Amino acid sequence: MTPSNAPGPPTAVVVQNTRSGGPGRVGAWLREAGIGLEVLRPYEGEVLPRRLDSRPLLVLGGNFLPDDDERAPWLPATRHLVAQALDGGTPVLGICLGGQLLAQVAGGSVRARHGQPEFGSTQIRLRPEAADDPLLHGLGRAVPAIERHVDAITELPPGAAWLASSAACPHQAFRVGARAWGVQFHPEAEAHRIAGWDRERLALQGFDRDRLHTEAVADEGAAVSAWSVFTRRFAQVCARRP
């Protein structure tokens, strides 16, 4: 029998930065693995907690830089939570903006409109360092994931494990310490979402929306197979007490 005072499954704090940028299938996979989600939408005025109290942290994407405090005035509180998690060894997963924010808080660098923009399904190339990473090991040499960014991490934090790259963007995945991961790509994004992206804005970047959608649909099976495993492994990290 389980002792009555045994801790229950953890609930992760999720910082959603835009109306369209929810946790998607990553959220569904976490819930299936027994992790609760407290999704906070500070752009609607919801207040972020001052303390995590050992709760895991998930920071999602958005069309801001990590220190774009004027356009997104909740970012200082988000950075505070990331720093708190790093100090306490609390599990963190940062996606796109969230990954950039993790990199910056931990001592790395991010630049606006740096390098080649990436949109649509992209081959994420796992580096040798990923072979013993708790989340990425055994997923294969390259795995497709959806990208949507023009800003990029230019320097990883000191001591970070560099885990993945792509043809156009070197820093696609990294780990800080034992329990904090950042990714530039979007494991939560489903292929059908591309059909709703702005066609004209994509064309200005040199991309055809129909082609991006077709390629992402073709890659969807491989993406789900890999990123569902990745997410469930993160759930296992969240469930283990430090």
C-alpha cells in the first residue's frame, strides 16, 4: 500500500507566451505520463508564481527575445523562475523562446534575426553527446521537428552539453546541468498547424506554405515517434525527486 503521506504526481508550471503557443501534444504526453499541468497565460494578465516550490517548469515559444521586457513584461518573472529552477535542480524544458531564455539565464547568448530563418519540418541532427543524454539517447542520428524562428542562440552557457544541431542552426538542443533542457524546435507542434501560417509572411522569408505543410505531414509519424519518447522521458525526470 502507498503511505498516506507519500507525495503525489508533480504538477508542472507551464508559461505560455502567446495565444497560439500552447503546450500542444507535449502537454498531452506529459498528462498521459502522470504529470499535471498548470498552464499560465501572462499575456492575459495571469500572474506567474514567485516560487516553483520544486515544481517542474516548462517555458513555451513566442515571438520575443528572452529580454524583450517592453513587449512581454512577464519575461523578468519568467527568467526568475528559470534561475530558481537551475539553482534548485528543478526540471526545466524550454521550447524555442523558452530554450533561448534558458540559454541566456544560464550565461549563454541570443541574437535577433541571426543566421538563416527556419520554418517547417527540419532534420534535427543528434550529436555524439546525445548518446547518453536522459531524453535524447537512442532516438536516431536525425529526427524531424517543426521549426519557426528567426532569432537564434549564438553561444551556449558555460558547461552546457551541446546535444543537437541542424543544417542552418547549430544550437538546436542543449542541457544545463542534469535536469534542464532547451530546444530551438517545436516538439509540441503538429503538422496541420502549418496550414494556418501566414502565406505572405512565409513568402517574404523565401518559404512556400504548401510545400512546408506537405513536408511536415510526410514527417509527422517519425516526429511523433521520437518526441513522444523524449517527452515521456522528461516526465520521468519530473517524477523523480532530487
